[in-house]
Amino acid sequence: MADILLTRAPKNATPLLLLTEKAFGAWAKKKPKRIGQWMATHEFAAKPGTFWLVPDAEGKVERVVAGISETPSLWDIADFSTRLPAGSYALESDAHLAYQEWLALGWVLGAHKFTRYKKAAAPKAKLVLPPGADAKKIARYAASICLARDLITTPAEDMGPEQLADAAVAMAKKYGAKISQIVGDDLLKKNFPAIHRVGRASYRAPRLVDLTWGNPKHPKITLVGKGVCFDTGGLDIKPSSGMYLMKKDMGGAACVLAIAQMVMDAKLPVRLRVLIPAVENAVAGNAYRPSDVITMRNGLTVEVGNTDAEGRLILADALAEASAEKPELMIDFATLTGAARGALGTELPALFCNNDAVADQMLAAGKDMEDPLWRMPLHKPYAKMLDSAIADLNSAPGSPYAGAITAALFLQRFVGDGLAWAHIDLMAYNLAAKPGRPEGGEAQAVRAVYRLIEQRAGIR
Ligand SMILES: [Zn+2]
């Protein structure tokens, strides 16, 4: 980030004037006729996301005029780092500092590139931070979001259960968090049967990563992230079209790690715990089968309805473990169901929550942070769809309806009584690039939940 944001304006920085369409009219009127004519020729009207280079008498760039939306947005100038000519740009705006910081974050997010396998030139347009801007805070958000993106975009060969755990270990080391892992057959000894069952067919051992940080006297918040590093579907194998993107099936874990990094970097007064069940859902002779029954960590028996519904099984063990210490709030992140995408599309994660106050707070935080969520119901009558003839629950009902809801209802059976719990069913991927959001892995619901944790920690 250091190379794309400047904390001090170089002498030759070009002013970048931000105007709404309305304000632009008044500004343009005061300009000499030739400038007005030139803008009209280019049909420039300061529509959000557009910009125009204002020439000086010598034909050099005097300033850039950029159109922004009436309601200020993180994404207003988020792709300018790649579209403006090389140089450094200083915002010219009477908007409050927080908004200008927000724009700077968008600028960095738009400049982010995944460079593990292919070099990419860094964008040449740099932004000068406004005086007094909190550069650390912008860097905290940007680094965490980009970490999640990179983890998700990395193909499964280079991001297996062990490598995903390594990312958590590196983070724990940096911030002085405690971390432990239960790996392979030890999962059976320590009673995490579902994580073992789902992950046992891969030559890469399944594991549960357990990170804790902070003062135990502070509010206990536990985040659980689905870490399926590749999902073939198991014996109920996916078709090619459904399998291609399944490196992103650890997107929940990546988002949870991004939030953990933000919380620890900001030293929020919370006691944070992160649980990541990390597995590969592979096909092999010892793969778990549809119709098998698993006795789960909390004692419930589950008939495997479909081996492609593996995420809820590993999350169930983790939620049962998380519940044991009765945290104030548990939130799980998971790329869980196609049904959630069918209902809400890829850009709007589904929120399920057993506590209305928490849900309202999270939705409001999502709005504030331009990281929207949409609440869906834990509709009790549908719990019947989870009935099994031979076990307490069926993990994947055959019905084509309400798949996101039945998955959430399944998870709820592993949440301890009386505990506040939210479940976020998300895509974690940008199928196409938008300003500030390159194609590839994406940190969804991360800003929203971070904001919620800030509020829980008493930060306004
Ligand atoms: Zn699956």
C-alpha cells in the first residue's frame, strides 16, 4: 500500500477535484468559455465514476475533475489508480475527513493485484492522503481485505489445509495470539468426528485451527470460518462447471482471518477466538459416503444426505466447540449454499441470526461500511425437512427448496442454548471486476462485522 498512497504531497501533485453532478454545473459556469466548450465536446458532466483532465494554458494537466455520487461511496474513485495518467493526485474536496479516508481505502482496494504467479506493474497514479488522515487505519483495512482476497484466489494446490493454517499461525505470531491445531487422527481422539470424516479422503490432513487473543475479561467474540480448501463434492461429485471455482470454498475462513487481523491490529478490547475447520473434500477409496451416519461432537447423529454438503458438517463440530465457553457472540462465515446465491445473487451475503438486536446492528453496520448483508429467516417449520429415518438429522434434504434456510437450521442445532449466533452465507468472490473490486477472491461482510465488533467493544 505504501507505494500507492502518499502521506505528503509532492510539489507537482495534481489537484483531484471531486464534484457531484449538481455541483459541477456551478463550477463549470465559472470557467473560461474555451474550457466549458472543451468539456461539452467531451460530453463530460461529472457522472459518478467519470473524470476529465482540465488543461492549463500550456496544455499540461492543471487538475482532474471527478464525478462522485450524491451519497458518498467507497467506490467513487476506486478504479482511478489504474485509469489516471501516471502521477500523484491530491484530493480537492470540502467533504469531511472520514469520507476522504474512505475514498483512499477504495483507491488502494482498486489497485490491488494478485501477483503470485504473474507479475503486474503497480498502478502509476498515486493518491496523496489529506492532512490529518489516519494512514494506519486505512492500511489496516486494506491489508486485511487484500489478505483475504489473496488467500481465496490462491489455487488449492498452494492453499491446502496446512497452508491455510500457516496463514493463521503467521498472524498469531505477528500479534501475539495463542494458536493450536488438532490435525489428522487426533481429531478423532479429541472428538471432532465430522471434520475428520469430511477431510479424511485427502492426502492433506484435515485440521482444526484454534486462535485466541485478548484479555479474557473483555467481551468474548468467536468467529468460525469454513475452510474447505477444495470442494470436489466428494463422492457426490460436482460437474466441471460447479467445481472450477471451488478453491474459494475456504472463503469463510479467509474472511474470518481478515477480521481477526483488523481486531488485533487495532487492539480492540475484546477477547477474540477464531476457529477454522480446514479440510479438502476429496474423492478417494476412504471418502465418506452419502447415507453414512456420523455421531457429531455434541452427540447428535447425522445421516449424510449428500457428500457435497460438507461445509455444515465441519462447521457443526466447530460451533459445538465454540459454544462450550459461552461467548457473548458467535459468528460463522461460510460459502455454504448455492441456494443463498440463487436468492440474493453473488454480491449480497445472506445473514441468519437468532438474535434480532444483533441482526439489526449487523445490517446497519453493513450499510455504513458499504458491505451489505440481507437477513433471511431461520424459519422453524422447515426444520422438518432435516428429518432422517435413521438419525437425528439429515445433513442435506433432498428438497430443491429453501436450501440456504435448511443449512442454517442445521447449523443452529449445534449452537449452545441461549447463545447469540449469526451465520453468514457468502460468495467470497467477484465474478467480474467492478471499481475497487478486481475479479477474484473477495472479503465480504468483513467491514460490516468488524464494525459490529468495534461497537461491541464500546467504540462508537
Ligand atoms: Zn460442497
